[in-house]
Amino acid sequence: MAYTTIAARIPRGAERHLQLLMHHEHLDKSAAARKVIALGLAEWRKQEALELIRRGKLTVSAAAKFAGMSIWEMLELIREKKISYIHISKQELEKELEILSE
């Protein structure tokens, strides 16, 4: 895996938590920072995928791929967060109601 270098200032409290992670998982500072960044980005991708579903911008399968999850895991997350993912326009709904009332 290819790496790139970044520099960031973090609060002292965050540094203490990073040191705790380093100690518990026997990691050097760079490896611990990479792990924290990877975990944070994975969580961000899940949250972003849920928001895009909520806005009707992604299908469940596209959101699952974006978040690095299976469709089943995404459906479970959607259920847990109580997100509506079925989007239908007013015109489509009226047409469906017309068909049903005939």
C-alpha cells in the first residue's frame, strides 16, 4: 500500500487517547494515527451514504458500495436509523392511487 505524508495539529486530549491506543494495541504513532483516520473515514462514509439515501441521491446498493458495506448491512443500518429510502414523486403517487381506486 502506498502512503502519503500529512501533518496535523490535534488537541492534547486527543493525543492522550492516541497514546492510549498505541499502548493497548502495541502500535507506533503513525500506525495508530492511520487506524484512527481509517475508522473515522469509514464512519463518515456510512453517515454520508445515509444522508444521500435520505435525500434520494443514492440507491441502497450504491450507498452500500460507497460505504464499503454489503447491501444487507446497509439495510440494517437504514432500519436502525429509521431512514426512509423509498422516494416517489407526487405525480407518481397520484397515478398509483388512481390505478388503485379503479
